[in-house]
Amino acid sequence: MRCFRAHLYLPFLAVGLMVFPSMWPNRLLATLFPRMTEPSQASLFAPFAEISTQGPLSLLLDSTFLGQYKWRIIGATVLVALQSLLIVGLLVERNRKRAAARSLAESEERYRNVVETQTELICRYLPDTTLTFVNDAYCRYFSRSRDELIGSKFIELLPIHTRASTQQLIRDLLANAELNTHEHEVIKPGGTIGWHRWTNRVISHGGQAELQGIGRDITERKRVEEALVVSEGFNRGIVESSTDCIKLLDLDGNLVYMSENGRQLLEIDDFEELKGKSWIQLWSGVEKEQAQQAVKLAAEEKAGSFQGFALTFKGTPKWWHTVITPVRGTNGNVERLLAVSRDITKLELAHQAVEESERRFARAFRSNPQPMSITTLIGGRYIDVNESFLNMSGFSRDEVIGHTSRELNIFETPAHRNTVLVDPLLSRGANRYFEMNFRTKTGDFRVLLSSAELIDLGGEKCILVASSDISERKALEEDLRLSEREFSTLVENSPDIICRLDRNLRFIYASPAIEKVVDVSAEQLIGKRPTEFDFDDQASEQFEASCRQAIDTRKTVQRAFEYRSRNFWTRIVPEFSIDGDVESLMMISEDVTDRIRSEQELVQLTIRLFNIQDEERRRIARELHDGTAQNLFAISVNLAKLGQLPTTESLEQRQLVDECQSLCDQSLQEIRTLSYLLHPPLLDQAGLVSALQWYVEGFRKRSGVYVDVMATPIGRLPGDVEMALFRVVQEALTNVRRHARSATASIRLERKNGHVILEIKDQGRGIPLLKRRDDSGSLIETGVGIPGMRQRLLQLGGRLEIVTHDQGTTVSAIVPITNGVNHGSNTSSRRS
């Protein structure tokens, strides 16, 4: 195209040469056509030389010149025209390139102005993140100059944990050469963390791969998103805590989401089975049509609601009030439907019962044991009262109906009615459980606990008041307050340790007496467990175990504890709530150290007493046997000799001698029996089994009670053991004769597992002197026989067990054989 435009100028150039030779001086021609001066080209350019010197017109009129140089002139003219055309083309191309360069410079200037004025961050960088270009916004954001940024690596402006992912992103971008957008954290100048959103693409510059990124600060958006997440969590918490059944439906009414409480209300075990299914199909009949219409209205950006009946998934009948509203998306269009169903079963049942309630109101009002009245709001004129009101007030119906409370002088003062009744009703609409003083017909005041409500009767505002006469309760409360004060005084000054603990075994009260035992004040114990203090670990663990036992068994637990060489007898009493659950524990701990010492001293004294008693019995038995019995025997012998002398005395004297001899023999026998009972010689000579058989034989003759003795071979036992068991048999058989009224009894004696077991059993009516306590189940012993038996066994490390009922009594003595040696073997085993 450029060549074509150059040819257009050819004729004009040729004419110019011919007409204006001065336009082509020799110097110019020599410059443009350097070969013109060469000898080989002189003939070719000769005509032009002449033209340039003589002028074209004079030569053209010269026929000789034309004939001689005709073809040369034509050829030279064509050559000059071609060379002129080339020169013009070069000039035109140079001008075009200059114009293009100016346009490119202007375009680059406009691009630079656009880049520099952008609020987005723009940069170019190499694959190793070295920056090659940044705009002013980039410099302003990072508070650094362009010279500082260019040549540095932008990876250093990112947190360490994001650098690896950013480098991987650059590698992926170079591999795919696609536009890429991502978000990442950056380190702001102050050291805080911000967020950027960058769009990157690959560009080439000088054959080298280069990347360009356009970024935007999205820190605020991220904060808003985080706040939105928190808000969504908060809203979800509200939804989950709502007692309503909250559902999310799509526009067709299919289930997308249901709250946890909603699943419980509908008794749904697995919601995943229902997810995506039609919520409308869960209804039936008219309710199904209403549900479909409500969904349609909500999809049309309106709210739909209805009330209906439906069974739960487990068949429970319920009434529901459902409201469906549209949920809009970010574009403002309806994307979901929010359905909120409230269980109004109770409300519906209550509504159904309203009419029945209204019918019953009159009967309930009349027959209510609580005083009830209906008065006008203005004036306080009585419209109706029940029989309980009349009984409490002492008025008759005619004296009350139609009269005002002021006329009847009911309240303490006329203004008192407004203060306690009218003003609270006007401000709150109802007044619950307030106390008021009511003046009866006799002038006495009764304390009433009342509740009042505003009601509408025939268009007139009235007050319905229901009261309970709590005069006696108030008196009891006053007595209780005084009693509690006395109790508090008693507890605070009691020498016993009194504490209360909750179910978690944390102290909620401790009396001051505890400070004398532990090094902690009563206030420091509150809210703490015993194991949290530096007490005796074993004692603390035993105490907590006893507390848990009291909670589990719901019974009083009694335990003995030892702490710091002091002995404590502790009772842990469970305290019950109104519902019957154990809500706290009362602990009463008595310091029994002195009492235990006294009891131990008493035991030692008793042991000494028993030993002295046995020695004294042995001495008395020996004195009776060796002294009194011998004297009686001598008297009996003398009387026998006197009876053998010649009968010189009278018959009366003979009878007196015989009677004295008989009394002497009887006394001798009784002395010997008493001596044996005080200390049987067989016990020392033959052992326990023989002594028991001898004693049982004499007991049977004296009492008429048949006693069966069953004794296995036990060998000889220590003397104190044999004596204790013999005394137990004596006392037990004495009780059988005195109290049991049993015709038979049995004695079993055996040796088993290192213990001697003695059992005396009868078939009588039991021992009435033994009674059972209700709280602990232990036996209360009266008299001295049974405690004596028990004490004898205790000093030997044994124990006494008594089981008594209407069919008989069993007394068991168990003594361990740990001391002493066996003296021979007694294998006697016979029945008496």
C-alpha cells in the first residue's frame, strides 16, 4: 500500500525535474545518485547534466538534442523517478513510526496514570516473588517506597504459615497459565495481620515469565465474616434452645433442617430419614391443605400460619400452631422457608376445658374451702362471697352483699384497700400471694394470704379475691423463729461438733466447736470437702465413705472416728427435700475420749470385780464346806447318837431330837449345794463339760425343766474361760426358769475354728426385759445378769449374742482360744 502511494507521486516528481532544474543542484544529485559521476554512468546522466546547466525548455526545442539523447533521457527519467519514489517512501515510513511512537508513549502514560490512581494494589513479580513493579496504592498500604519494594520479595510480607501455599499457587499458575484468584493473610506495617484478595495472571516480558497481580484489602470483610459466624452460632444457639419446633424448608416444602427440641417434640429418632422429604405430607385431612396453602404463601413472600392437629411419630396426639415465613438470600430472593411450630396441646386442651371450667366456676366458688369474694373495682362493693368467707368473717350473706368494705370496716384503714389491693392490680393486672389483715365482725384481725385478679362482669371491672387464713401459720412461724433462735444458740454453744454438708460433701455450715479440733476456722471450711484440707487422710476418707453410705441408704449412719488421739462418736443424718431426695447431711460428732477412758477403766474395774467375786465365792464355798458344813455334820452325828441312847425322855423330847436331826441334815444339804453353786469343785477337777452336766442335773431336779446337753470333745480350757462359760450357763438357765416359762432347754458346746461356742436355747415366750430400739436395731438390756455375762466374755475377747422372739430365746457365747493350754482331754458326751 505504501508503494502504491509512492507511485502516485512519480509523475509530479518527473515534471518537477523537467520544469524546475534548480530544484536538483548537482550537489544534491551527486548525493542522491553517487554513481552519476562514475565514467560508466556518465553517458547515462549526461542529459541531466546538460539540463541542469542549460535549462529544460531550450534543450527540448533543440531537435538535435532530442534525437541524440531521446532514449537516454527517457531511461534516466524513469530511474530518477524510481529513486525519488523510494526516498519519499522512506520519509513517509519515518513519519509513521514517529507518530506510532508518540501514540505508544501517550498510551503508556495513560496506562500509568490509570494504574497509579487505582485503589487496588497492583504489582508485577517474578516466579521467585521478586517485585518488578508496584503502584502507589501498594506502597501506601505497606508504608514503603517504590525503591524499597522493587527488587524485594513479597513473600516476606506474608505470615510464615502461608508462604508454602503461596509458592505452590505460583507454581500452579505458571503450569496452567490461567487466571487465578485467592485470599491470604498479610503482615501489615504495624505487625498486625490483614487479609488480601488477589487476582493473578501470567504475562511475558522480554521472553521471561512474569506475573501480574491485582489485590484488594478485605480485612474488614473478613472481620464481618467472622462476626457473621459468631452471629450464626448465636442464632443457632437461640434456635436450639427454643422450645418450639423450628424447621427449614425449601420452596417446595421439603425438610432441610429441624431443631433438636423439634425432634423431641415430634418424637423423631432419626431426622436423616426425613431430610429432603415433604413436610406437607406429615399432615392429613384439612391440616394438610392448610400446610400446603401456608407454604405457597411463604414462597410468594408472604407469611402463612394455621393451627392443626397431628400425631407425633410415636402416636402422641398434639395440637400445633405453625407460622411459615420466607427466608431471603443475598440477592433478595426467597431461597428458604422458615416454619415454626409451637406445641399448643395444653392450650387447646385448656381452651376446650374453658367452657367446662366456666360451668364449674360457680360450683367451685361456692364450695371452695378458701374464702373467696367478688367486689367492684370502684367502691369495693361486694357482689358475691362464698360460704367459707362468711364463716371466716362472721358476717351473714345479707350483711355483706351490696355493702362496701368500707361500710363493713374490713381493712385496717380506708386507704389500706388501695395500698394492698387496688394499686397493685391496676399496675400489674394481678396481685399474687400478698398478706393482708382482715377485720372480722367481732373486731379481731385475721391474717390472710390472698391472690387477686381483675375480671369483667357485665362490662364492669371487678376484683376476684381468693384467700387462705394463715393466722395459725403465722403464729407457728413466730414460734418457729423463736425456736430456731434457741436452736442456733444451742448449736453455737454446744460442745459437740455440728456440721451440714451438701450432696457433694462440701461444708455448708460448721459450728464453732470444730475450731477446737482442727486448725481451720469454721468460715474456711464452707464450700470445701474434708479431703481438701490437711487432715488425717484415712479419717477423711472414712468420713466421706460414711457420708456416701448415708446418702445411698437414706438412713442415719453412726461411726467412731479417731483424730489426733481423740475419739469421736459421729452420727450422719440425711436431710430430705420436699421431693423426698437427700439434699444435705447433718453431722453431729461427740468427743467421747473421756467416756471411752472411763469405760476402759470400768472394764478393768469390772474384771477385777469379777475376779474378786469368783475368789470370794471360792473362799465362801470353801468356808461353808470346810467349816459350817462340818459343824452341821457334827451336830447331826451327835443328834443321831442322842437318838440311840436309852429312851428315858418323853415322847415329845424324842420328836424334838428327830426334828432337829432332820433340819440339820437339810441344812447340811443346802450348805453343800450352795457351796457347789458358788464354786463347783468339778470345774477345777474335771473341767467344764463335767461341771455343766452336774449343774444341769441339779437344775432339772430343782426347777423341773428338762435340759439337753450336747458337748463335743473340747478338752480343758483356761480356768477363766471355763468359769465365764459356766456362769453364762447359770445365768441363761436362771432366765429360762424365771422368764421364758419353757419346759425344755438345750445346751450345745463345741470347739470350732479356734473358738469355743456355747449355745443355750429354749422354746419359751422370749425375754421381756430385752427390747429393740427402732433407730439402730440394737438391744436395750435391763437388769444385771445379761450385762454381767456380756462383760465376762468381753474381758476374754469374746462376745455374747442374744436372739429372742415369741417362739423362744437363743443365747450364744463365742470365746476365742488364744491363751492358756489344754489340760488333758475330756471326751464325755452324754445327755441328761
